[in-house]
Amino acid sequence: MATQLREASYADMRAAMVDCQLRTNDVIDPALVAAMGRVPREKFVPEALMAVAYIDRPIALGAERRMNPPLVTARLLAAAEIAPGHRVLLVGAATGYSAAILQDLGAEVIALESDAALAAAARTILGGTGVAVTTGPLASGVPADAPFDRIVIDGAIEQLPDALASQLAEGGVLVCALREGAVTRLARGVKVAGTLTLRPFADMDAAMLPGFAREKGFTF
């Protein structure tokens, strides 16, 4: 009985997230809204934080990593325009929440995570879903499985490495959050004639990812 009550409570919180955080902020794609209404976000956070899994703030996952607020995830995935059958590289998969949403949308997902413990948690949670979780440096991507129709960088970066951009297929879409100083903007780019240009579309804070820091210039 207690388990059923908890599940009902999480379902209510998930519905409130969709109604109060997503739909009120122009996240209206039916497939995406439905997917985020199905995927149990509480399963992807530490047990002690399950009760606050649906708040509109980042959630600490350990290893100095955080899960993005639901709206950041939704805006990035909406901008990526995921369609069934797309081959998607998810960079910074953490415990696998965004990977689960992508899989629910019908994508073929390769989830890249640099932290071994987070990757192990993702494999456990996503077991049997078909999502391939791999461990390695985030900035390197997964060149052996390239090209990808979509690349979703699930957090904030200061610069986009050429090695990662090169793994996007012609006509493919890459989304991320770009941090410049104290300002973070969600950005989207389409590869055209081998060139990828990121264009910001929303000012929104996102969790920083390791391995994408801009080199510091020399100062006296």
C-alpha cells in the first residue's frame, strides 16, 4: 500500500511538472510532453532526493555533477526535434534521465558519461531499454559510432570541440547550453555543408559539464 501511495504521489508530481513547468513555458510538442509525463524522474536521482525530483532546480547527483531542471531538459530536447529512428549521441548522460526520454521518443540512443559511477547507475536504471551506455571523455564523443543524426549535450559547455562537432551528420542538429562568463544560453546548430554554427535561443542556466572549459588566455 505504501509503495502504491508513493507511486501515485510521484505520478501527481510528474503531472504537475508537465502542467506548471513545461506547458506554461512553450514546451508543447505532444510526443515530448507525453514522454516526460511517462519517464519516472525520481528513479534517476539519489534516494534521499526522490521527494524533490520534480522541482525546477538542478539536483546534485554526486561526483560534482547535477541533473538539469526539467524545463532545461525539455527545451533542449524540443530544439533537437527528435524523431523515431534518429541516431542520437547524448553527451553527459549522468544517471540516464535524458537518455530514457530520448528512448521513449523512439531514438536509437548512445549515452556517453565520463564518470564511472554515474555510468554504472545509468546502466542499472536503463537496463533492458536498448540504450547503450558508454564511458569516456565527454569532449571526445563516440567516433566509432558516428555519424549521428542528433547530438544532445546535456549541460553547459564553454566551447564545442571540433572532434565532437565532426561526429554530427550532414543536416544533423546539435543542442547544448553555452556559458559565457556568468551567462548561460541554450543553443542549437544545424550542420550545413560541413559547417556547424550554434545559435542561442534562450537564456537559461544549466548544469556545467566537465571537459569543455575554454583555455584561459595569458594575463600579466
